[in-house]
Amino acid sequence: MKLCALLPILALLAGCAGSATRVPEPDGAGYVFAYFTKNGEDGLHLAASDDGYHWQKLGGGASYLQPKVGKSKLMRDPCILRGPDGVYHMVWTSGWNENNIGYASSKDLVHWSEQKELPVMAHEAGVLNSWAPEIVYDEQRGEYLIFWSSTMPGKFPQTDGASDAKYNHRIYATTTKDFASFTPTTVLYDPGFSVIDATFLRANGRSYLLVKDETRYPAKKYLQIAEAPDLHGPYGKLSEPITPKGLWTEGPTALQIGQDVIVYYDAYTTKHYGALRSRDLVHWEDVTGQMHFPDEGTPQRMRHGTAIAVPRALITALRAQPIKDEVISKNVK
């Protein structure tokens, strides 16, 4: 069934992990970081790491998938999830002011399915955007949860004017079992302020929701965390900011590496990637200085993306196979 056929009763799409719902890490895991550069016009970029601290770009820094859907044909904020069948599902922001997001799947992160435009907010006349979609697998329900941030003018008047321009975001969501039919779009999270870049983190047997407070007046722009006993809520009380006040941050993504939880974030106004480390998710240590990210300080620097655990064999294969022009042009299954 086509997605558009479900409208207006449709729905659709971070951190790519979930509560008691996360797909188990593959044996002998390494780590892949999916990200974009510049404005997202050239598509998907990948970096790999054996330890979560030293990241090296793959394919010589070339794009693994060029964007083809949406009015703007961008590929920003890529989120990749490894499903229980071993297939990688990816969603992304396809433009600044669109009612849709992008979707594609792959078995090896090199050869991709046909890209689909998923009109997740097309049923809402006047919607301003569909930003930073993410996807998690809910093992309890046997389905995928896709979520993103959107602004519906006038829907949350109590916080109108607190964010940039006309924006006043909340987190919306849909579920799917097969990426062919989707449940109606609903509000997943309304913390009482403009919120974007939600992502789930599972650590030490518990689940959490990371979000960015997008309030501009007065400026906040920091990350907070709340316990998430269920992917659909209710969510616990938000923590104090875990990123420094005054440092504008976005796009959190997290990994558990041994006993440590690492949260990576894009410090976009200072144009660098940062990282925090914790064992109890209450006390956080800045470990940015211990990180190596590719192309830091250049126009090709990493932007808002997703870090995931993958089988070690996949990283070996990606490192051994430089990206080729014909792969970029075809991008077939």
C-alpha cells in the first residue's frame, strides 16, 4: 500500500535505539557513524571506529548515497537502524520546509534500495517542516517507531514566539511493521517547550530519551535526558542540561561502550563535534578532547548524524572497498 493512500490517517519516524526494545548488538561489534556534510546536498557519509573514540571516514570521504527525493533533495540528519533481520533502515531530513522525509534500506551500507518520499505530515495543512527523523525497533510490539520534529502553527500557542522565526516544534511519530503501511501520525512528546532532535538511548538495561530544548528566547539550545520506561511514554522528568549552557548543541546520538555511555553531539555554532561520557547518566564528563572526528575544522566536517554498533565484518568490508562512482550512480539493492 502506498503511504499517500493512508493520509489523512497516516503517520511516520533517533538515536536509533529503544527501551527493552533495542536490537541486540551484533557479535564482535564495531561502530559506524552516518552523517552529512555542508548542507546535505551530496548525501550520506560514513565513518568507522573500533573503540568509539577514533573515527575515520570511509570511502575516502565520498558520498555513499546521493539524495533523490523531496523538493529540496537534501540528505540531512541521517539515522540508520540495523533491524532484527540484519537490514539497515535509514531515514533523513529531505529539506528545510517540507512535509515529508526520506527513506531507504540496505544490506551492506553501500548498495541501497530505491529512495522513498514519506509524506509524514502531508495531512496537516500549513505544517512548516519535518526535521531530524529517527527510527527505533520496538521488540515488545514487533514494530518500528519513526519520529521527527515538526511545527504546526497555532497548535501550541503557549510557547509561540519562544523559538526561532515561526517555529514551535513538538515530536511526532508513526509506527510500521513493513515500511509499506503506517499508523496515523501522533504527537509522541510534548515537554511544554519547543523540542527537536529526540533520540532514544538504552544503557545498563534501562531506556532514556535525549532531546534538545530549542527555546531561543531566552536562549537554551542544550540537551537534556529523561527516563523512558516505554518508547511511547510516559517519560520521566527531564534532567538538568547535560551539555554546557551557552554552547548551542544539536543532533545527539549515543553508544554504550563497555560500562560507559558516550553521547556525541554537534556543537553547530562553534563548528565541531563534542562528546560526553557517563556511567550513571547523571554525572557527565566532557571527553571531546579524547575524540578524533574526520575533517574537523574544515567544510567537510561531520554534521548531525547517528552512531550505531555493526558487525565487525561489515567494517572490515567497508574499509577494504573504496566507494566507486558506479555505486553512487546506481545505488541499487
